[in-house]
Amino acid sequence: MNGYFQIVANNNRCCIKLFPPKDGGSPIKLEELTEYLSVKNIVYDLKALAATLSGLSEVSLFPTNTPFQTKDSEYVKVNCAPDNMSVSVFMVPPFEGGVKMPKEEFMREFSSRGICFGFDQAAIDKFLNERHYCTWEVLVKGQPPVQGTDASIEYFFNTDPKVKPTLLEDGSVDFFNLNTINHCKEGDLLARLTPAKLGEYGTNVKGEKIKPRDVKQASLKYGHNIDINEEKTELKSQVSGHVSLIEGKVFVSNVFEVENVDNSVGNIDYDGSVRVNGNVCENFTVKAKGSIEVRGVVEGAYLEAGENITIARGMNGMHKGVLKAGGNIVTKFLENATATAGGFLESESILHCNVTAGSDIKVTGKRGFISGGRSSATNCIEVKTLGSEMGTDTVIEVGMDPTVKMAIADLQKKIMEINKQLGTIRPVLAGAKQKLSQGIKMTTPQLMQIQQLAKANNALTLELNKANEELNQFQGVMDVTSPESKGTVIVTGNVYPGTKICIDDVSMVVKQAMKYCRFIKEAGDVKMVAIY
């Protein structure tokens, strides 16, 4: 309880009765007391009063020279906050013999000041019942406005991609993997709008309305390949590709376009198609589930496409470059590279390459030659010049799916390796078996070694049986191949000695130069016939 004061009579003079604070309350403030005395026109000794207050520890009387003539009622001071959002009340006890202020009169203290809203009736009743004198109490509170919230957009992809090379385990920097693409799949949620929420007006203690702050509106902006829901609050991708945010607008494309694949871009692994307006530099990788189009050259790089690969100015593989397409491959030239196409492969020249096509290989144009390496196609290989005058070893294969042929070769190699391992294990096991049958005891390490070899023998035997079964299935495919295969090699120019032509399971080596001819399988041999 705060300290307080009261005017009492002493020898017909006004005397100030001073009550010290209790239970940690605040002491009487000199300025509040002097203000009250001035209002009541009571004359006093300021210096003496200040000294009395500073040492007040018990109820004391401080005399004045002012006659005690009236018995004033309680004094109320009302303070309205500068923002008109609250009202505090300060009450002084009545003069000795005075009466307490009735509630009606107390409430008029507010109305006379224009205060008409926000009365806390419970607080007012408590204040009037308990009457904590010389204590500021907040009895009226305005209703503040409820502020609205701005609209916001949450993006579910990186909106600020920065080219940062990958840090390798050894502390070096991998400039090939820069993570520059924001991948997205069909149906992916790209952005969500939380609409703006308008605020609510408030009211101050004088009944005046208080406007909430204006809220910022927003809307989802987007380009093609994007769906928006009916509420216009969510964006979803229509396609698998990549997503970007440009000047507040969401774009989705299933074609990723770059100028060059180099240190500024890094390796690309993309769900859609990739278009390179320039070149693909050495040692970089481009993978796309769609197609890959390169308008420049490819140098010693790895390109893999789920669909087609097109290279406008050709590829120099540098003995390490690889092209792999689920569809077709079309390129200006191929040199020192490996290329595999699920469909056809077309080029103006193929030099020292290992190329495979699921259907046809066509090498035409101004040069139109295949020289060196191995070229395999299921149906037909058409070429202008085959081999070279220098007798470069050149292998041409048609009539069988190259993938089947490669699988058979791999299985045969695998079977040979397994048999080689079994050839070293089985004699040891046989020797151990013989020793045991003769009652010869073996040491614990020897027995453990025999157990390990037995496990290895069982595993290799299972693997061998599986490989033989797969090989038999592939060979069954070969057995049903027509004796007169449709595999054809067409040479519209020259074919030079040193060229080996394989059709299905038969082959021939060209001994002398020939012109304008066609090679087919006939009567179990490779035959040269007229071109048409």
C-alpha cells in the first residue's frame, strides 16, 4: 500500500496527516502533495515539509497556518494518456469529517473530460470499495485496433540460386557440379499465397475510431506450364523440368537452355530436355530425360538422353567422350568417341569410334565415311566410304540387336571368369575331402579356410548357373533368326581392304577395294551383291 496524506483539523488549523507506505508500497511524492495543497489553497513551509517526508517512518502530523474551515470530500485527479487509449485515476482522502465521493459524482469526472468508452466496471467498483489513496489506477482502457497481416508468398524452390562449386572430401573444389538448376516434377507445389487479412477498427477512450494500418496485397504471377487452384493461392507444375523466379513471376520449362556447358554452368542432370546454344567442354556431363540439342561442338564429354541427341557441329570424343541416347543420335561428325542409340544414328563421318544403333546407321553427306573402330546396327548400315586406303581396321556389324550381342559377349566373359575361379577352388576342396576321408586331421585354421572356400564355391556355382541360363536365353534369340537375315550393309562409294563385315554370326574381310555394293547374308555366308 502506498503512502498517502489527509487534511485534518488541529486547533482549528489545517494539519497534514502523513501515512507512510506499507508492504513495499511507494512513499508519498512531494510533487503530488504540493499540487494538492495548491489546489486547496493551503499555505505550508515547503522546506520543512520536504524534510518531514524524507524521514517519514510513522504516521505524522505536519502543521500549516491555514484555518480549517471546510470539510472537503475526496479529491480525484484524472489523467488521460496522450494517445487517448487509457485513463488513470489518483484519489486523495477527504478532509477530516468529509464524505466519500459517490460513484455518480466519480463517474462525472470522466464524462466532463469527454471520456465515454472503455470503462472497466469491475476495476472501478474495486477501486471505490478499497480506495487505495495516492495510487494511480488505470480504470479506463480503449480498444486498440487489430492490425491486419500483409499477404505473403512462400516459394518451394530456391529463389536465389548462387553458383557455388561442390567441396570435395579432400578439400578441393569440384567446378563440374555447381547445382544451378531448380528441378521440379509434374504436380510439384511451387508457390503458396497466404492472402492479406484486413485489420479491425479500434476505439479510444473518447469514442473515436482508430484505423488499422493498411495491409499489402499480393497475387501469384506465373507463366506457362503451371496450374493455379480455384482459390488462386497455389501454383503447381504441369511438367517435369525446372522452375525459376524472374521479377516476381514463376516460370516452369521442360527445356533447360544454356549458352555453354563449362565452368560457369557445371554438369547438368535434368528431367526435361537440354538445349546448349554453344559448346559442351571437355570432361563435363549432360544428362536429360528428354532430348539434348547442342548447336556447337562436343569435346571429350559425356552426354546421356532419354530421347534424342543432336549435335550440330559434331563431336571429338578425345578417346573418352560418350553419347548415349534412348532415341536417335544425329551429329555432324564423330571422332574418337563411343555412341549408343536406341533408334538410328546419322552422321557425315565416323572416325575411330565405337558406335551402336538399335535400328540403322546412316553415314552420308560430302565425306560420308566410316574409318576405324566398330559400328553395329540391328538392320542396316549405309555409308559412302567404308574403311580407308591405308587399310585401317574397321568392323561393321548388322543383323542382330547390338545390345543382345554385347550382352552375350559380357555373359561369355563372365562365365569364363567364374570358371577360372572355380578351377582354383574345386581342386582344393577335393583334396581336403580326400584327406578327411583318409582320417587325416586338419588344423582349425585349415578347416576355417575350407569352410570359406566351400561358401565361395556355392556362391560362384549359383552365379554360373544364372549366367548360363541368361546366355541360353540370348542364344535362343539368335537361333530363331532367319538364315537369310535382313541385316544389310550398303556402300554408295568405296569399300577398302581391311574392313570386316559381320552379318549375324557370319563375317567376311574385304580383300580388295569395291564400289557401289551391298552386303547381305545368303546361304550362311556374307555376299556382295549389286547395290539395288
